[in-house]
Amino acid sequence: MLRTICKQHTALPDKSIRKLEKIAEGLTVLSKLLKADIFIDCPTGINDAAIVVAEANPETGSSYTQSVVGQYAYRKNEPAVLRTLETGLPSRDYKALTQENTLVRQNVVPIKNEKEEVIGVLIVEEGSNDTGLNKELNFLHDATNELLRSSMEMTKEQKIIDYINDGIIIFNEKGILIYANSKAKNIYKKIGYKHNILGTKFSNIVLNNIAFKDVLDGIIPGSSDIHIAKMDLNIHYYLIKESKNVKNVVLFIKDLTEIKEKEKELILKSVAIKEIHHRVKNNLQTIASLLRIQARKTEDEAVRQAFNESINRILSIAVTHEILAQNGLDDLKIKEMFSKILKNSIRASIGENLDLKTSISGDDFKINSDKSTSIALIANELVQNSITHGFKGMTSGKIDITVKQGKIKSKVTIADNGVGFKSKDFKNESLGLQIVKSLVKEKLFGTIDIKSTKNGTIIVFDFEN
């Protein structure tokens, strides 16, 4: 297949094609080793396109559902491929769009002939979401002797293995270090090994206090974490056998230092966020308590009502901070927020003669803290409006909140079965309605619609996701 494609779509001579075929034989082991999709692309007569001549995919986690051999890789989708073909320089961690329109990251190295001319590129692809925080510690558990030797031979020639983020060290059957990639050498330099580690005995380089004989006998841990020289490392041994005898011992070293540091930062950030929201909630509740004291002192009903409205607004904001303080995150679920808003509003406003039922239905999803504050204020005003004006003369009623998540905008519907009110009344510039209209338009970049009849009121507002 490789030869046929090269003959049809490239101007490469037989010698170059043979070299590509030899390298292609080792793609499978590289794919297993890297847990990544591996490709060889070659230049074509088309200025902005290369062609895929060989591929290998991992057993799990491939970004592809079918083969792309024989398909073009265009500059607009895979800039790293064309860059390396044209410059002969490696391209590391470039974003790309596959032939199946999947976003991936590419590491690309040139493949050169004896004249140092670029005859193709080798591409290592990983999914765009494969980050150190959520990627499992994948090691080579099932590589065979032949494939490993093919990989080593190709690596010496092309230095492909230096693009692996894990340290790889290979010992012979006598425990002498015969190979180390660049990542492994850098790790040992940080530990304090200033000299070339090639030729070093296993006992002088082992990091987890284990004897080489125990490794040969299989008395080895599957995987272990160690902390040394301010680094967090995960190490794993793998035995390569020939005729039941150990031929090589492969040591994989994964540097988890950056991952651990990020985990610590996330924990500290989460704790700090929880504390901030907790303090804000307490301060808002203190303000509400002070206003409540003042409301009790006044004999003017209009003033008392203004105080109560302000208290409810403050408490609706406090609700969002209460949830955020519990979660320790900067996001909260919209249904949980509406549930607390309803409870606060009913507790503060409902009279003894009204039996009010409430429900929340529809989609549940997370919204950020800034957006949640605006939505909480809007919901508070609309629920208060229903309780205050919608159930006059009624002994029972219901308020239903429905949430629908959209791709661009999401929608909230607040409906009651009250007596309704005139739509023109909504246009009156009361403080509550000013708040609602202002927040929907300026903070949520949405719209609001009100329909009210003698059978009830339905208010719908939307907001950008």
C-alpha cells in the first residue's frame, strides 16, 4: 500500500520508498508505546497538501473510526505537517483537524534520506483533551521482542522516541543500562547524575530500592510513586523475554511533578474560593439582618415593604454564594439555585391564607457565579411578583419553573395560575422590574416575554450560555 501510494502521488525514488517502508514496520510498537495515533505523510505535487502513506492506531483511545491512508492532509487543517515537510524542522504540540474533523495535537518529525532531504514526516497524534490532569498512566504492557527491537532501531535513526513525555531506560540481561531517551537523561540530571548514565549498573541508578535479581524473577511492583529531588515520579518495569529468558528490562519513568503541583494549586484554589463565598454569604446575611431590624422599627407599611424587597434581593444573591461555598467551585447547578430562591421567597412573602405549591422541571446544568447572581436576582423578582400580585383573593396556587438548555441560549419559564395582571403594568418603572429588564438585557444578553391572563402569568427569559 505504501509503495503504491508513493508511486501514484509522489516523486520519491525507490530508495526513499524502501526507507519509508522500513520505518513503517515499526509504527505499531510506537503506537502502543505512545498510546497515540501514528502516521507517515509524504509530499505531493500539490502545494498545500501531503498524503498519508502509513498509519498505526492504539488498541484503545484512537481519534479515528476508519483508515485515512491514501487521504490528503491539507495545510489549513494540519499546519505542522506541511511546516516540517518544507523546513525539515520538528514541530511540537501543534493543533490539527483530522480528516474526520476531530481536534488533535500533533508532534511531527522529519524523515530524511542520506542526502538530508526530507522525504516524509512521522506524526504522533493525541486527542486535544489528553492532558496530564486526566490522562491515565499508560505503559507498554504487551510489546513483543521483535517490535521493541524495531522501535529501538528506528529510534536510533530518527530520534522519534525523544518526543515521548515519559523517561524510557533499557537494561540488558546483566543489568547494564544500554539505552535512555532524552526525557530519562533529563530526569537523572535533575536528580544529580551529571555524567552520562549509559553503561551504568542497575544498582547505581535504581530509584525505588529494588534488586535487579528481583526484577528478573518478577518480584517487582506493577507501578510505584516516589518523591526525589523535589520531583514526583511514577516508575514501572517491563520484562522483555526470549525463549523464556529475560533479554531486556525496560524502566518507564513518568514525571508527575507538574501534575502534582497543579493538583495542589487546584486544591488551594478550591479552598480559597469556598472561604471567599462563605464570607460573602455571611456578610450579605448580616446586611439582611440589619435591614430586617430596621423594617421592624418602622410603622410605615410602604417603607417596611421596601425593606423586605431589599432583604429578599440580598438573600437571593446570598443563595448563590451559599451554594458556591458548599461546592468550592465557581459554578453551580441552576436547579439547586432556583430551589433555594423559591424557599426564601415563600418563607419571606407568603401569607398564612395561601397554600402555594412549587415545582422545578426541565434541564439541569451548571452556570458560572457571575451569571448565577443575575439569574437569581431575576428569579427572585419574578417569583415575588407572582406571590405579591398573582394570588390576590386566592387560598391556593402554584408556581412552576421550567429550564431548557439550548446550544446558544438557554431559557427559563416562570409560570403561575394566579389571577394575572395587565401587561402594561410590567412596563411601569418600578425598581424590581427595572432590575429584571436591566439584568436580562445587559448582563445575560437575552430577552424577556410576559403573557398574563385571568388564568395566570407566564414569563419567559433567556440568556447566553
